[in-house]
Amino acid sequence: MSITYSWKIDKVGSLSTKDGKSDVIKYVDIYLKGVDDTEDQNTVSSYHRVGFDTSDLSSFIEFSDVTESNVFSWVESTIGTDRLNEWKQDIEKLIQEKVTPNLVNKQLSN
């Protein structure tokens, strides 16, 4: 089973002003979605808040010029490869549970 992952931005939190700059992005609330390649296309999303270091604004981009690709790149560089892989593994486990459920509902007999 192969899983395709994608990002979806929910909210962007910004500081009104910082060091003479306006709308400095401080955090993003984001979904990481995984979809398997089975006929059912099982889907699981995980929700995360990722904060950004705003102490150095030398590479600041005006809010109106920020793209989703910028944000996705910032998220991945902020959380790092290990954490991203953990998130993906969590999604994979949940999809696997959908494909092959391990939990069965049973009733007790009286």
C-alpha cells in the first residue's frame, strides 16, 4: 500500500507588527493528509500548529506575497525530517487500521 501526503493550511497567525514589518507570520495551523492507493482511497488527516521563529526577519516576505509553497517549506524546515516522518507514520497506522481493523465490537451474553 502506498500513501500520498499533502498539506492544507487551516489558519495563519501573524503579529500585527514586529521590527518595522507588518503581518509577520508567527504560526500556522495545518493539516497533513494521507490517502492510500487502495480502491477505497482511505484518508486520514492530522492537525498541527507549527510556530515559527521570528527573531530574524532578514528573509521576510510580505504577507501578500507569501504562497502556500512558502508555508509548506517553512513547516517542513521547522519541524524537521524526523518529526515529519513520525506524523506520516501515525497517519499510516490509522489508515492501516481502516484497511484491517483490529477492534471488534462484541456483546456480552447475560
